[in-house]
Amino acid sequence: MQEGSILIPIWTNKREIIGYKKLEDINERIDTLNLAYVILFDRYGMIFITKPKNSLWEGKWSSSAATTVRKDETSIEAARRALSNDLGAYRCDLIFVKENYYELNGIKRVLSIFYAKTNDIVKVNSDDIAESKWVNLIDIKQMMTNGEFNPVFLVAFENIKGFL
């Protein structure tokens, strides 16, 4: 293995690691990965959503920030990395909600779901994010009705509703 290669844990549906692959060898459609998934709120209760580039669900709205958890990294460390890399959000109250295995349209994931609150101005990384916007709960409900979200967002949002 070349020096500096990022290793990604491969998981089972029982949330156990069965091995590792180099980042460049991952098949996102087949490999079961642990995804740190963050939904960001501002002090007014607005929710920041994004349309990531190079997504399995291209063109669908998604979380504020998300990333694959790496070897020797906790899901909270990955969530903080995603917030800083994707949104320039360094000062956030990050709250763990739930971790569970999900199969979403044939895509298998161990989802580590977080929500975060910030007063910072979000600085979107345009290399990774195609579009972004702040929305309220009424917008979210309408967008859900219109099928505008990817299935991972729908699962995550369902899990954080009790925290709102």
C-alpha cells in the first residue's frame, strides 16, 4: 500500500468491521460504509441543505455535510471534518443522534446521524457542493412531498425530529 493512502472500513449489516479498502478502491454502490451525516441548524431554526457533486443520488437535496468515516477515526471526528471541509463550520454544537445500519434503494450504509447548531456564516466548498440553501420546516415538508431529497436525508431527518 502506498504511503498516505486513506483506508476506509468495510462494515456488515450488524455494524461490525470486516476489513479495509483504500479510498480509491471503494465501490459506493456495493461496499457497506459508515457515513457521518450532519444536519446543520442556525440560531433561528433554519436548516442548511446541500446538493453534493458526484453523489449516488445526483440532483437530490441532502444533508448539510457528510463524509465516509476513515480507519482510526470516530464518527464524531468524521462529522467535524465534514463540517469544516464542506462548510467552513468550525464552531458548532455537534450532537450525536443515532447510529444504525440502513439499506436505501440497494445502497448499504451504517449511518452515524448528527445535528449541529451554529451562529457562524457557512462557507460552502464549491468543489464538493453544487447547490446549497437555508430552509425552514415548512420548506422541508413541501420538498419531501415533491421527492426532492435523497433517501439518506429522509432517514436522518426522521431520526432528528425528536430533537427539534
